[in-house]
Amino acid sequence: MFAYLKSLIQSNAEVEMIYLSESGEFTYRVITIQEISDKHIKAFCHLRKQLRVFKVENVLSILPYKQRRKYIS
């Protein structure tokens, strides 16, 4: 997983993350990862519009971000 996450730093790609907060709530975030260590991910959170630090152990899912597209018929 770390190799994949590190590749996201180099590409400056946005990712979707499902995260378990400290209060035990599931949260959905779109982030741009800036740094990774064994225990933490430092990323720009597009929901909060600021840098945040997330615990790696609380990340439940992380995938490339796919913007929802509206189709006009």
C-alpha cells in the first residue's frame, strides 16, 4: 500500500478516502497526499480546505478520485 500511496504524492492526484475518525465515525474525504510515514498521512483535505494529518491505521479505503459527472440527455 505504501508504494501506491507514495506514487500518488508524485502525481499530485486526488484520492477518495474512507476514514474512521477518533470519535468512531466513518468519514468520506477527498484528499491530496503530501507526505507519508509509517503511522501518518499528511494531506490537503478538500472537505476542510486545509492540511490534515490522518492515522494510517484508521484508513479503511483509499482509491483514485473519480468526480461524479452529470449527464445531459
